[in-house]
Amino acid sequence: MNTAGKMTKLAEFTYEVPTIEKGYANQTLYVNVGTGEIKSKPVTREMKDLFVGGRGFDLWLLWHAFPLDEKIDWDSPENEICISSGPLGGTTNFPGSGKSIVACISPLTHMPIDSNVGGYFGPYLKFAGWDALEIQGKAPQDVVIFIDGDQGLVQILDIPGLPDDSHLLARELTDLFAGDNPKAVSVVSAGSGADHSYFGCLNFSWYDPQRKAVRYKQAGRGGTGTVFRDKKVKALVVKYTGVNPTSNNPADPELLKKIGMKHTREILELDPKQNRMAVVGTTHLVPIMNDYDLLPTNNYRYGSHPHAQNIGETTYEEMFDRGFDGCWRGCTVACSHLIKNFTLQTGPYRGQTVYVDGPEYETIAGCGSNCGIFDPEHIAEMNFYCDTYGLDTISVGTATAFVMELYEMGLIDDDLTGGLELTFGNREAALELLHQMAQGRGFGRHVGRGIRYLKQYLAEKGVDPRIMQDIGMEAKGLEYSEYMTKESLAQQGGYGLALKGPQHDEAWLIFLDMVHGYLPTFEKKAEALHWFPMWRTWFGLNGLCKLPWNDIVPEDNEQTEEPAKVMEHVRNYAVFFTAVTGREVEPDDLIEMSERVYNFQRVFNLRMGYGTREHDAVPYRSMGPVTPDEYQSRQERYDGQLRELGVDITDMGTEEKLALLRRHREEQYEKLMDAVYKRRGWTRNGVPTVEHLRHLGIDFEDVVSVVKAHQ
């Protein structure tokens, strides 16, 4: 139903839509919603050579958005929402080429956050003529930014009467701007929850012609949706018609076609034999994580549960609607599944039948097992409401699990929670808390500001800050994503040393370290914590999804020298990059591309007052057992580890053993930081050296001045 009122044009900019050249439009779009200024900025050769695209362009634009000596925070008008795909983004004949990266100063971490997302917006933005979009300022009222790549037109619009939540808003705007071709439109929106929470997300839409539905992927991490709504941006809309395999105008179309067909055939042949991503998506991870004691349960106390099979791939295979589920054209991984005709039981849309985009593994673990809930219907409802409210399911789940544990420990009570019985497994309380977060009321108003805020707020209410520091699963202000790390020192570093906070997209090393034992020394762990974050960063520079890299692998991959790296695929990506951009590269060159951007982002963290050793600390539960019952639940394991250290535990009680184990594990983490900093070319305080920046070619005067202030 169309609820929009009369559309008023507040500002307009016309331009000539450029021809894409070797993956680049060679210009970026600046929109200030406060002043109404809209302009084009050139993409320089230096930007392409050093920062490539995607996350690199976002960070470069954000760095220059405010003066070096100016201190801004997430809600400053000078903060920007930056969105970029990358030179390979929008390719239709290589799987997984539809990603965008969103960056801004985060309300959770107060430093740059980057969040990757599927959907059609990033590719359409580029084909409409823009390698990146930066939005600055604050509008006096809600506005819609419309980018028409068919007509060469950018507008800031006032459209009164639009709905607040994404499942209604994106559909209405698609109908309003698409004409007779809804597939030509993509909408970015944040729902009503982003107005009241610090972990608002952004929904990026695409049109599903089979179901005649507008569907979504989320830029979930770090509060991008919160910044979006603080600027009074209701939505972004891009329109572009005519995408085809040559839209990127690649340097070598035949080479691109050849390498794309090779990878596509491999996925079509092997995915049914391996993880069945096209059938069950990332839900296949649930039983694997449970089997290896890695599925977070009851706020990361435990790593498995006998009811985990209730929320695993078998259940969701039955619940998912069958059909093509790629979030970009031509992606044969096709893992973006949905539940069709789901009837909601709670909240403002109670009784309505909706589509649920997902759930994926992180939502299942965060809003399910980590809260002690093993009900797939509950997880689906949480999934829907988080999406339409514009809330990150990872932060929602991890923050909910935190307050559930505090409640069960008797550290918070009904007076603080407003009567909510926040016990593990309480589905009704978890959903009510979610609705409170989204509506900015009750105890949920506080939970929606994140675990770091809660630690301060609850300490003022008399809760022991030491306990909260141990069990509050955040680092750098960002809530943990959903993997247990107690038995993997490398993965503890993968979370703690990640630039934006504990998100698995930088380094997922649990199996290499814990299961396979491939990283026995600090040097090997440090090497892995160099290579894997650099390689994973590369996907974000180019508009790519990482799943085609390592979720479907060549049949002989296990016989290769480094199976975790899937080097055949890495070499394929080097060919892919060459085919589009014309730049001849080898796998090592891809790592160096990322290393430049990675170090630049570390310096950006320093500029914002973070980025040193103290900010790479992690809560102890990330390292080991905090409570006696945690220790006793795996007593044979922990006792054995103490004996291996030469400790006589014969007459020791659990508390004493806990203390000894903790001392050892904290020492190990400190040694790991030393090894990783050394490998990355940083000081013992985690600061990149000027020499290393010079080697990477990013020793700009302003960058060096930030580094020198911390040496």
C-alpha cells in the first residue's frame, strides 16, 4: 500500500553517466544532506593504485572528511556514511561479485567501522557512474537520496508519509521509483530500531522476480544504520537498467569469461557434495560448530548443547523456500535463503505473514544458542524483526546473552529489567527485550546501546565491574560474533587484533589452530594472523564475497601444501583482477594491496584515540573459563592442560585451578600480541612504524604525523 505523500525536491544535480573503464567509473559522489550540496569528485590514479576500491576508497574519503586536528564522534555532522563496491564489484560471470562496503565512525567503537553487505546497491551505484558515495551533514527532516543512473540525476527528496521499517519502506520506494522494472532499483534503509540503538544496521535490497519480493542483506556491524538515521536519511535509492557481463568494461573480456566459467562450473559440481550452500546456506555450520565445542551457548560459557540439532541445517532445509537465492546476479553459491509466509507472534506486526531473509549462522548462534534458546521459530522471528527494525543480529544476540547471565547470577534483578525475567532460554523475554531496544523504552533502551555502555551503566547501579569485564563479550566496543575461542589462541588474536573489533571476517583460524594443530608456535600463529586478515581484506577492496573462496574448494585441496589458503582460488582471483583492471598481479601482490589499506586503517584508529596495545585486549571469557561451573564442565580438559604445564593439582580446588589457568592464558595472549605486532611491522605498542608505512607507499605527511605522535 502506497502511503507516501507529495514528493518535494530539496536539491538536484545532473551529470553525464560515464562509461566504466576497467572496473572504475573514475569519480565519486558527495552529498551533504545538511547544506544540500551535491558534487562529483575525481578518482585519482593514486587512489586506485594504493587503495584499490571498496573499503580502501571508503577509508580514504572518511579520512579527508574532517581536519586532522579536529575531534569528531559518530553523531558529528562531519562524520560520513561511505559506500563503495570496488573494481570487480558488479561482475555477473564470476561468483560472489555483488558486495559493497559501508564505513563510518562507529557509535559503538568511536573509530572507523567497515561492514560488508550483498544486494544490488553497490554494483548499481558504480554502473550509475560512481565508484563511491559519501554522505555528510545532518538533514533538518527525513530525506531520501535518489541516484538515477539511467537519466544521470541525483536528488535529495522530501517524501512525507513513508513507513519507518525496512520491509515496508524498501517495497514502497521500489514501487515508487522502478516503473515497470523493479529489478532495476535497489534501496538502502535502516528501520525504526536504528533511531534508538547504537547497533543499527543498513538493509541493502534486491528484487526477487521469482517471489515478486524485495529482499535484503545487511551491513550489520558497528552501528552504520544508527549514523544513517542520525543524519535523517530515510533511504538511498539507486536505479540502473542494463547490467550485463561487460558492464565493467574489463580489460580482457575473454580471460574474464574463461576464469569465471571455471569457478562457476566448480561450484555447481562441488557444492552439492560439500557444504550445500545453495540449499542450506551457512546453517550447515551449526552442527559442525556444536561437534567441535565451538557453538556459543549461554553467553559463551559453553561450546555445545544437546538441543543444537533443533536449529541446524536439517531444520532450516525444511523451512527454507526452494528457489534461486543469489544476492547478486550470476552467483552460483546462491546462499541467501528465506522462509516464506512466516506468521509473526509478537510485536507491531503480530499476526501478519511475512518473508524472513535468513537466518544465517551468526543469527542462529547469536539469537539462539548463545541465549540458551533452541527454537527455530523464535530465531526466525528475531531475524525478521532485527532486519526490519534495522538492528544487527550479532550485537542484539550477544548483548542479550550478557544481561541474561547477569540476571541468572543475581547481579541484576527485576527492578533493573522492568520485570523481564531474563533467564537463558526465555523466548518471550528475549523478544520483548528486542522490541524495547527498537522502540527505545524500558531496560531495552540501555541494552540497545551495547555492552560497553552497559558495563558503565550497570557499574553505577552497583554491579561488580570486574565480573562484567570478564563476561561482557565486547572488544573495542563491538560485540563478539558467534564463535567460541577459549581453546584457540590464534582465534583469540583473530578477534582481539581485528581493526574494527571482534568480527570473524578478518581471521577465522579456529580449525587451523585448535582442530588441525597447524599453528603450534607463536611465529606460525603470527604469520596466520598476518596473511589471513590481509587476504580477507582484499575481498572488501574489490566488491567480493569470500564464500566462493573457501566454502566450496577444489577436490584436491586437502592434498595441497596449504589447504586453508585454498591457493588455487587465490590464483584465480589474481587472474580475475588482471582480467578486469589490466593490472598484472600475482597472489603476493593482492596481499600487499590489502596491507596498505590495513595499515592505513590502523593509523586511522590511532587518529581517533585508539589503535594501541591496550585497545587490543579481550574479555577473559574469550581466553578461558571464568566461573567454576565452566571449568567443571570441561574439567578433564583443563586439568590435563595444567598437568602439561607441570602443575601438581592433586589437592587444588576449582578456584585455585581457575586462577592458575587464567594466569597462563593471559601470558600467552600477551606473547601472541608481541609476535603479531612484529610480523605486521608494528611496535610493541601496536603502532605501525614509519619505515613500514614508507615501504607500503602510504607515508603521507598527515599519516606520518599521527604515527609519530604515538612513538
